[in-house]
Amino acid sequence: MLLVTGSEGLIGRHLCKSFESAGVAYRRFDLARSEQEDVTKIESVENAMDGVSGIVHLAAVSRVVWGQQDPARCISTNVVALKHLLEIAGAQKSKPWIIFGSSREVYGQAERFPVNEDCPFRPMNVYADTKVAGERLIGRARDTGLVANICRFSGVFGCVDDHPDRVVPAFAATAARGGELRIDGSSHVFDFTHIGDTVRGLHKLVEATASGERLPPIHFVSGEGTTLGGLAELAAAHARKPVTFTEAPPRSFDISGFIGCPERAAHLLGWRVATRLSDTFPALITAMARKWDAIALD
């Protein structure tokens, strides 16, 4: 039995669905399901961990802006709760393995691309600070004997039910229904990874971790950059209704670019992306249009 914390988030939902399809026994745990499934409640976490052989820990205050708005909650959820989870795991007779979902944000504004996993941490916001702290907690847990691995995500996309303020679903939704595309820095460049590729990578990491492998941190990234201006042009080219562009100043706590190196994941897990943003973005716009049509009919 596996435990997936943050099971109702973008990655968690799709990972659980893939586990179900593969016949993998798993248990969901997410505050969105119940107030009792709050990762900050130690007793609830302890109960959820009963009888599990492995944990995919995705539960987090997962948006940079949310961390800036409520730093105390971000630290409590992303750091303190992880510390307790690791203590519970370490105290068990049959210790479960753990995969910790981290982020490109730990690097801050990198000096050059592509960024590999050994580049220094330069966190620029509260969320990034908590992910750096989480990775260090994982490192200390490994020193005590736990089998624990880290993966870092970047710009995961591909679902109409994603957070509406994230750039890819936001641009796709605007292209579907028309309106204003707000571009927070048209030259800013990011590495976007499709949810299907991300889940496929997690499956490979689960297999390796469950077999006892202690791996260095691994990126799930495409290795390709897309500027926000280029993404806006792609949205306009496939828009269902007229769109306009508005250039907005970037927020002080946001990085202006990231392109990751996927070579370690390819070498250790045999994983590379199979889905490109430019190839699938038109289909995401179509799916967004269908969603809005269904809402209008209701």
C-alpha cells in the first residue's frame, strides 16, 4: 500500500489515476478531501501511514504567491509537517520509503541554462525557502537510514482543472473564451513539462525507490525553454475568440527564467519527455473551450 499526500493536486490526481490503472494499491490523503486529511495534523498523518510501504509526498502550499501571502502557513505545511512525517516514518519498525516533490524554485535565478541538479540553491521567495528546507530534511532522514529520494518539477501543465492563475492554463483559457492575455515579462523563459510525462517519471522513480535505490535529486523537465511572449503568440494563433496582449511588470519574488537539464533522469531512470508544449497546447485550448461550453449550458 502506498500513500499519496497531496492526492487532489494536479500531479497527485493524475498519479493516483495512473496507480489505479496499473493496479497499484494506494491511499489518498489531501485536505481537499477532508479537514482530517490535513498534513499538519500529526495524528491524522500517523493514521494515514499505518501499513504503508512507501509515500509519495506531494502535499504542500504549492504556489509561490500563496507562500508570499501566508508565510506561516507555507512553513507549517511544507516544512514542519514534513519533519513530523519523517519522524513518524523513522519510528516505524518497517520504515516506508519516501519520494519528496520539490521544485525548480530552489535555484532562484540561475546564472546560466540548462540548470543541472547540482547547481547551487538561491531561493527568492518563501515557497522556495520551504522547498530547500524540505530537501535538507530529506537529506538528514537518509542519513538515519530512510530510503528517500527527491524529484524537482517545473511548469507542469496539460489539464483543464489546473490552478487557473498558472500561466499555461491561464493562457489556454483566455484563448478558448477570448479576452486579455497578461504577460508578466514577454522575454521570461521557462521549462514546461506535460503532466503525462511527469507521472511517467514518477512511476519510474517509485519503482527505483521501492527497490531500495538512494538516488541524487532528479529533474523531471523537458530541457526546452518557451518564452512567455512565445506562449502568448501560440495562444493567439489558436484562439477560438479574439485576444489582446497586456505587458505587466514582473513580481519581485518571481524568477525570470529556468531551463532544466534532463540528462540525469535519462541516465538513472531512462526517462525523457515525449510531449512538447507546442504540440499539445492547441488541444488544451480545445479542452478549455469544451469546459466553458459545458459551464455555459449549466
